[in-house]
Amino acid sequence: MAKIKNNFNDLGPKKWLPFQKSFTIFDTTESLIEENINFFIKLSSSPKPCIKGMGSPYFIEYFESYTEEMNLNNPDCSDSLDFLALDLTNITNSNKTTLEIICKQALKLNYRKFLWILLPTEKMGEDGFPTTWKISNQLSGFLTRKDEKIICLPNGKTMTSLYFRKDEFSKLKHFKENLNISSVRLKTSIPNWFILKPKPRSKEEILHPAKYPEELVRMYVKEFTNKEDTIFDPMSGTGTTQVESLIMGRQAYGIELSKLFHGIATKRCDEISTSQKHSIFLGDARNISNFDIPPIDYIITSPPYWDMLNMKGAEVQANRKAKGLQTNYSDNIKDLGNLDDYNEFLNVLIEIYKETTKKLKSNSHFTIIVKNIKKKGNHYPLAFDLTERLNKFLKLKHIGFWCQNDLQISPYGYKHTWVSNTFHHYCLTFIKI
């Protein structure tokens, strides 16, 4: 069999595959610059690739130093770029000038070449929406949004690398909105990023195709509640939220659409020795007002990640099918995981959360575990879209990143383009004012 030629860069699999993880444990700024240049540039190309770094003086200095070291100095780079890197980690107050500068430089990118932007995750706009996500949304109307990578810092904070490509889908539209950046920081005792190693799932729990870990629920329930508080999950699955809440001395309620998972969840709760009240209702979360649920002190939940479990050919899905396990939540037409239109899915989900919030006490918290979605070459920023809409009746308080370090990397796009393995989840916590 003929070997596939690497047309993208000069890296072998040992260096290519680790870069495909959607989060990186930060080492140094220097190594971050080097890794991005080596991944997005084929250094052996002739003529020499044209690359440019912008941002803080130190970032530019090291970028240019490494460029010289790799013999990438090219006098023809003034109007033609094969890679553009922007360091905005020290961004403070700004306006559309920042975006205009980015667009002006990005226009110089050659076809199918990448823009990398490094930003602090925690900066917020005056509207309570993360600045990083706003830049991502706005630039997606200019270049093609390809991905984001979470940079995990030793102090528990994070930076975000945004990646865009100039290609046939790029709209190249300029911006009208301003960037109003606030110095407000989101604070809890929960670190901004964490790695969990979930305990093995039981034979019943493994029937659910997308269960989140008990360790995660425990961390958030401990942070945002007290004993005797009432915890709720509108999409309970196999009852992880309720089980951990009961063990921690909280009351636990929920709703579950699937009869199979409702039975498993109820059984798990009934097996716990507790004096705390608990009930999981069989039904549709859209009808929450019809259920006898007391005032809620805290909500933690994870929605279907759109209809991704129905996608054909996914490796995880194939493995579950081979073992005779269910590959989706249910075949119920009311199941959100069976809606194939993204906007319809988002509208229904927001309506469920809005109705659920009516049961939530004032100054209480609502945590959602979610991923952004890549589907058929398109990027759907589900975490960003949820936050933007939820901010109309809640206030974002904290962004955490649950990073999965125990998953096997798949070589998507190997030797042709970059497609990351999404190994991080957004843990979005809102407060009801």
C-alpha cells in the first residue's frame, strides 16, 4: 500500500497526534509558539512559507527569533501569508479597531491557510459574554471557524487558542460591533480546568451512551449547595445527579424521557440509604410545570449534544453497536437528540431551561455540561450559543473545563488538515438574580 504523503506539515505521527487534542497542558509560551508554527507550516516547502506574528513585544520577539532559527525569513511576506499568529492575552479595553487590524492582516492569508489567536478565557464583555467567544463569533463572519483549543495553565486558569481558515466558505465580511472588555473575573473555588478519571460504570450505567461522571457532579454540588438543599436535573439519564446528591445529604429530583433510563435511575436512587426526599419523573422536560417539583436550590445537567449520537460511522458508536449497546438516547420523536435541525434543537433546549429556571430560587446556580460540536466539516459553537441566549434571563458566573485525558486520539485529517479530537467539555455555571 502506497504511503500517504504529508502535504500539511513535516511532522510524524508522534508529534502530529498530540496536537489534535482539544486541550493542552501549558509548558511555556515559547513551546506554544513552536508547536503552532511546526504544525501549521510545512517548513520544507519551496518557496519558503510566509508567516507573521503579532501581539505583545515578547510574543513578537520570540516568534521572529524562532522564524529566523528555522530559516523562514522570506522577503515576499508583506502581502502573502501562509500562517498568521496573534497574541491577545494582554487585551484590555478595546473596540472594533482590534478586529479591523485582525481582518486587514487575515486578508493576506493564502488559500486554506490558518489564523491562530491566543486569548485569555476569563475576560468578559460588559454584556456578561466572554470576550474570547465574542471574537470567535464575530470572526466566523469573516474567516471559516475551524476549532478552539483550551490552554490549561499551572495556576488553574486557562487561555484559549482560536483557529480560523481562509477558504471557499469564508465570508470576508467586516464588523460593525465594538468589543467592550471588562476586567471582571469569574470566581469560585472550582479551578478553571480539571482532569477527572471517572470510576468504571456498572452494567446498567454503561447502557447510557453519554453519562457524565459522579466525580464532576460531586465537585459542583459541594461548591454550590448545602446539606438539605434540593438538587434538580431536567434530563436525568441514569440518575447520576440524583445519586450523588442523595449520598451528599441533599434532596434530589429529576425528569427523564426514556423509560429504560428512568427505570435504572429510580432503582439506583432507591438503593441508597437516605432520609432525603427524592423523585425522578418519567416524562418530557418541556412539561416541567406539570410535575410536582419543589423550589430548587441548584440545577446541574447535561443536554444531548444535538443529534451527534445519530451520526453514522462514529468509532465510539460502532464499538457500542458491536457490543449490542444502545447508540442513542432513544427513538422517541420528542427526544432532543433526534432533532436534526440545529436551530430547532437550540430553541427547544433554551425553552426547557427557561421553564426550569422558574423553579430555581433567586441567587441560586445552574450548571450545564456541554461541548461545542463539529459535524460534517462545520463548527457549531453550542456552548457559546447557549450562553448568549441564557444570559437574557441568567448571569454567567463561571466557566470550567472538564478535560478528558484518558481517551484514544483519532487521526482525523492526518497529513491533510487539522481536525482536533474534542476532549474538553464546557462547565457553564449561571446564577439567577
